[in-house]
Amino acid sequence: MSIDVNWSALEFNGKSKRIVSRQLQIFMWRFRSFIMRVQVRFSDVNGPKGGVDKRCIFSAEFRSPGEVSITSEGMEYLEAFQSGLARLVRSIQREIVKQRQKPIRINRKVKLLNFEN
């Protein structure tokens, strides 16, 4: 599983970067067998005007077909990251349960031929 974090924000300090990287590694570790890639992008929506304008976009690609994308906004980057990370974990868990419940389709003709021989 690869983790890609895009820091397009200039006001990110070293401590915040370490917090984000560490929390991503901790929370995504248990999904390592299901997920191929996790991408996180930070952006400032309206520049220095203020308000709820810090955006964090998560996307997770599964090894089997499927992808989960989450967008989270907040007053600060870490606030947007933490709320989005919680939503991402719930979405990944839900998608894994869905994938496990899908029936495995077996070609009936091949199955009948094997029983006849």
C-alpha cells in the first residue's frame, strides 16, 4: 500500500506534517491487504480571506475494483484532516463488507463438465 500526501499549503509546519503522516499510517495499517493506494490532498479554497476554507480530499483505491473518495472542510488543516480520516475509515470498512458479500460467480457450464468427467 502506498500513501501519497500532497502539501499544496504553505502554512503547514513540520509538526503538522508528522501528525498527518503518522495518523495515516496508523489508521490505514489494518486495511493494507485491501487497499493499493491512498492519496490525500490539502488545499486552501478561497486564499487568505478566512472562514471555513481548508479542504482535505482523500481517495483510496482498492486492490479489487473500487475506489472511495472523501472531501472534508474545516477552519484548520488538521481539523479537516481528522474529520475526513474518520469518514474515510468508515467508508473503507463499508466497502470491504460489500465486497465480501458479493457472490463469487462460477461458470455453470464448466462446473457441469467437471462433474460429468
